[in-house]
Amino acid sequence: MNDTGSHGPPPGAMAGIVVADFSRVLAAPYATMLFGDLGADVIKVERPGSGDDTRHWGPPFTEDHEATYFLSVNRNKRSFTADMAAPADHGDLVELIRRADVLIENFRPGTMARHGLSYDHAAAINPRLVYCSITGFGSEEAAAALPGYDLLVQAVGGLMSVTGPGPGEPVKAGVALVDVLTGLHAAIGVLAALRARESTGRGQLVEVNLLSTLLSSMVNQSVGYTAGGAVPGILGNRHPSIAPYQLFPASDRQVVVAVGNDRQFTQLCAALGIPEAANDQRFATNQARVAHIDELDQTITAVTREQTADHWYRELSARGVPCGPVNDIAEAFAMANDLGLNARITVGADDDSVDLAANPISLSDTPVSYLRRPPRLGQHADEVRAWLQSPAAGPAAVEPPQYHSSNNNQPMGAHL
């Protein structure tokens, strides 16, 4: 373990990396927030007057009328207001590109080019720049005009065709899952390009789109089609290849049972008081259980409905059978806290703090940190502009405020 002494924690894994964040809404801001957590200096470029669209998306709002949607993906950033269409601001944006290591944008294809900020323009200004472009459907002409909204991609990308209570009842995921997955893939692409730059000295263009990300992330469902010709449908809470792997009714609420092998199924039957079911030829193997899922469902349901969800959670977990109640968000955070996961953090000064969800990455030598609460619109415009107009090409001379976090496992206090 590093001994940071009185000098604060060690620098983050991405310390010294400057990110020009030309993004808004969710996919790209999620990626840039991860970079900020890892120590990068993220400068969020926002429209004067209105800023990121999600600053206005609510409810819910905090007591200070900040949209919690915006707060969820914008910590560890500095807000710099500039109008890409305004000649007066163009020089600052060009200088930001010149000094940045990474640029991320998620406008419709062609938008950055119209303002002289495309990859070709940027690479001419800064050949070492890693330029990441996130789109809904790619940059080819046939896709350029399509709006990249998560709900739309969940529908046209097939996710809703396998999600819902039953056949003919498609349902979207309860969070913008495709945006989050795309942000993660963008982050991986940027990190790979930065690693390649160490060898070549050159940056490159990283392109990620929502539709391709979803098709890749549907893993077994996608390859069931590409390699096996299977077009899956909605199975509700059942799994197409594993059984029992679904919800069952308890006496008070529903409980998930996720049996992944025959040994676990034997333990499940023993806990339910029906050990003979493990030897029933209809249920003896996973393939047989999938083929006779309706009979299996009836057999298990007849028992699970007699006890509470917490009873089955205790009994089955003790036997190594994956099981758990369907928690709401509050219960999920409580469970994480009970497990010592520190999933909830407080970021900001004592009189200006906000509670957020923690970064799930744990690094032993260069831990994530939470130095900045999500910024107010244009909060850092003056200091960023002063840096851009200074002769120095390194990190900004103005150090960020020394914020703290309630997550005791993550060191606070180092500057970006």
C-alpha cells in the first residue's frame, strides 16, 4: 500500500492526461467521468446559457434544483462554456484541442466538421490527439441522419425483442443500458489508443456506435443467431439456455434463483424439501430442465410460495445456490453497504456536497478519487480560459479545490 503521508494520495492512473469533453447526455459523459475518476483533467465544453441537455432533465432534482441525471455522470470535470458556432470562441477551442490528449464528442456525424473541429482538423492541430467519436448508428451516409437515442436503439437493436414479461410484450431496460455500455466501450477504445500512442507517437480516431455496441453486448443472444440461426423471443424472467434461472414467488415477494449447474440444482432440491426432483429424468440435467421448464416451474413454485423471500435467500445461499430477493434501489445500496462495498460516496466541500454512486473500479496503487462535485454551468470558464491563453502547455496552473469523499477506501485531496 502506498504511504501518501502529508502530500495526499498518489496520482491517479490517468494523471497528466487532458480530456477535451465535447459531449452531452449519457454515453460519452459516462466515459469522461470515468477518466476523471482515474485522475485525468476533464474539461467539459458546454453551450453558454443552457449547457448539457441533462442539466434540465427531471425530476428528480436536488434541494438546490440540480438535475440528478446530470449529477450522475459529470463529477471530476471542469465546466467551460463556449459556442462552437461563435468565431470569438473558436480560438479557445482550437487551443484546447492543441493541448488535449483526448477529445470525446457525441454529436451527429458532420456536426464537428461544420465547426472546423472534425478529426481531420484536430489531427492537423495535434497529431498526438486521441479523438473519440460516439454515434448512434455509425458515420456512413445511410446512418448519419438517424438520431442516437438509447430507447430507439433498444428497440431497433433487438434488446426489447428479448425483454419483457412474455411474448408480444416488449419492454425497455429500466436504465439507459445501451448508453452506459457504449460509454464503457468508448473508454476502452481510448485507453487502447493512448497505449498505442506510447509506441507510435501518434493519436488516432476511435469510433463507437450504439447499435454495434448493443449487438456485441447481447453476447449469447447475438451469437445464438449468427452461429446457430436462432432468433430468440421474449422469455420473461426465464433464460433460454439455463434452468431454473428465473424469478419465483415467495410468500411476501419474488425471489431470484439462478442455478448454473447440476450440483446447485441438487442443493436447491434438498433445500426445498424435494430431493427426489434432482433424480427426476425431466430435471436431471440442464438440457432436460430447459426442455421441461413449465413442469419445473410448477414443481418449484409450489414450495417457494410457502416461505418468505428472506427465508429462501438465507437457506439457499447457505447451500451455495445463487438466490436473492428483488431489491429496490434503496435496498440494493443497503446491501452493498452491509457487504462493505462503499457504493455511495459524498463528493464536494462540506457546504456544497452531493451524494453519488461510487466508481466500481478498485486499483491498489493508483486508486480512483473524487476531487470535484459535478460542476455548475461555466463554473471553471475563467480558469480554463486563463490556462488556454497562457504560454504554458502543461496542466492548468489553478489547482482544483481540495474536496473530500465519505468513501474511506478512496484517498482524497490530490489535484488533477
